[in-house]
Amino acid sequence: VLATIEFFRELVPRVMVMHQSGMQRPPAAFFHGPDSPVRRNLQRIMDYLEAEHERGRVRCADAELVARILSASCWNYAFHEAIEAQIFTPVEADAFAEQLVETLWAGLAPGEGA
């Protein structure tokens, strides 16, 4: 999770600058195709979840869905950090990552028959 936050800490400001410069859409290479940074990041999370599922360590019927939830949460964290929005109580990245995993773990923890 921390690696994904770091990834988005670099990407979010770039996308914001592109948008401010008048670009309607960031270059397709950022978001589309198998070599896009966003796709590679999502795939790494999916691969990890699938491997842990095969080992019986997580219950994960849809690795892509869980990867998207994790990725979107990290994007949101980096975005609010980039715009210096303190909508709620500020949370350090370490604590955010721990709380995110703890929250998701209730649905991912292997249960009976996993």
C-alpha cells in the first residue's frame, strides 16, 4: 500500500499540471495499454492478491476489484495530499495504509474452507 501511495504521490501532481495546462486528457500512455504505469501498478497488486489467494492466505474472489479499491484509495490519499486538503483529521501515510489494510482484511481474511 505504501508503494502505491508513493506511486500516486508522483503521478497525481503530473496529471494536475497537465490538466492545468489545458490538456483535456493526459497522454494515453499514462492510463492505457499493458505498459502504462497505472496498469502495471494495478497488475502488481492483482498478482500479489492472486498469489496470496493460491496460498490460502486471503479470500479474494475478484483480485481486480480489490486491487482497484486499494489503488483508488491510494490515489485519493495522494490527491488530497497534493491539494493540501485537510477535509478530515490528517493521517500519515503509514497509518493510512495500516487502517486501509485493516479495514479490507475483514473481507479478505481466509475463512472456513478457504
